[in-house]
Amino acid sequence: MTIEKEDLNIAKTVLSLEAKAILRTSQLLSEEGFSKAISLLLSNTGHIIVTGIGKSGHVGKKFAALLCSTGSPACYLHPAEAVHGDLGIHKFGDPVIYLSNSGSTPELLFLEPIFRARGASLIGILGKLNSPLSSKMDVVLDASVCAEADPLGIVPTASFAVASAMGDAIASALMKRRNFDEKEYAQTHPAGQLGRNLILKVRDVMHPPEKIACLDSSTLIKDAVISMTRYPLGAACVLEKNVLVGILTDGDLRRGLNNEQGLLGLRVSDIMTPQPMTITPDIYLGEALEIMESRKPSPVSILPVISKDSEEFLGLIRLHDIFAN
């Protein structure tokens, strides 16, 4: 067997074993236990505290970040740092999620009576059900695995994947219980494209008239080209008393080159697109993108913006403006 073939076999084995471990966890999950865990996490309006050490700690950090981004304020608490001041993040009644593959982590066992004294409900995502931690939890979620997925069978691979997947399951269930929707998700991701599409509106990114080549329909193409060069947005808007009557795009200019009279001798009205498709300023960027991409017979990359209540010309938006940082 070649080295390349052996590498591929190892990769497939690891992925297969981890997938099987997650599937087994799904099959073992009880309705009563999982639902109780979700109810406990929802019973307090404070933060959800996630704690674990070693590889479980890495899972905990990811888990806490996922909870925060999906409507459930949370933070990761390192168990060793907790007893040196970091316990201040925990407020009375905040529920705590324990992550431990062994179920016997000393640092976590030490914290249990302290959290109890602070009125915390304790939920354990544990790799061993018969363990010291298991008996101290209000709810135990089974994160055990039959075997790790690495060649030695000792590296936290399958167990890591299962614990991480259980965190995803909890976060998803909480999202459903909270009726957490896309707009709320966007509020926690305002810098991403999804957040941009759901939070910002056309008015927030459009170009105002003073930054656009605004022309009269009788303007010579030569003068139109000069104006469009001064304001290089890919189009000029044709107005009559600040009412849009047409649009002249770079594409119109290229197509106009086929005119036998010569392009520069023509006027804007000869090659512009009259009564073009428009958009209003109160449309969200995601809707604007859909409008541009679904236009028949072909998508557009530029749209004039007009007032919703009148024909007043307000600006111009480009596809590039929707995706710009």
C-alpha cells in the first residue's frame, strides 16, 4: 500500500468513526433528560456558564461562543482560574454546563459545592455516566464513545466531536425555544454579509445624486462620457426636473458603438434605457440583492433609487455596494 493510500484510509476511518460516534449519541439521547436541560438553561435570565479543562475546555470555548451568537448569553469559565477571581463572572442562579470526558476532573469537582451555594443548576455533558461528577449533576447528557478515532485509540477525537455536537444540539434547541430568527442572528453578526443584508437598507449604502452623473436626455454622448468618467459608477441617471426618465450604463455605451452614425454624435435619449427598473431606499440589502439577481430576462448590477411616495430621484445602488465592507 502506498503512503498516499494509507493516508486516505486513515482519514476515512477517523471521519467514519467520529460520524458513527455522533450518530450513537443521537440514538442514546433521552427526551426527558434533554428537555429538562433546555428548561433549566432557560429558567434564568442571566448568563450560561460553560466550564471544562483540557480538550473539554476548547470545546467549552466554542460552545459558549455559539450560545452567545444564537441568542443565549454565555461565557466560558476556566475551572482553575475560577477559584482565583474569575468566579466573579457567575451570578447567583446562573446555570452551569460541565464538560468532562472522564467525569472525574478534580478542578470541576472542587467547583460543584461552590456553584450549588450560588443557586446554580448543573448540567453535565460527560463521557462516563458512572463517575463522580455524574452523581452531582441535575441533568447528565451522555457523551460517551465506544472508542476514539485516532490510530492509537487514546487521543480525544471521537469524544471531542461528540461533545462539540452535543453543544450544537443544545444551542439549536435553545434557538427554537427562544424563537430566535435570522434578524436576531444578524444583530449578533453585524459585520458579516448576512448581518449586512438583514440590518442595512438601500439608503445606508446608496450613492447620493451629487456623486452620480445626472444627465438631461438631450445631452450629447461625448459630454455624457465625460460626466460618467468624473463619477465612475458604471451608469448615469437621466432626469427631468429631478424625476428619473432613463438610465445610461457602460453597457449601453458599448452597444451604441454599433450605431452607424457614430456614438459621439448621438444624444443620451438615443441609447439610454427609458423607464428603468428602480428600487426604494427602505428596502433591506438582502431584498435588494434578490431583486437584482432575479430580474428577467437577465440580472442587473445597478439600480436607481427613487422615493417610495413620489417619483423623486434619490440615488443609485450597485451590486458592489451591497457586498462592500
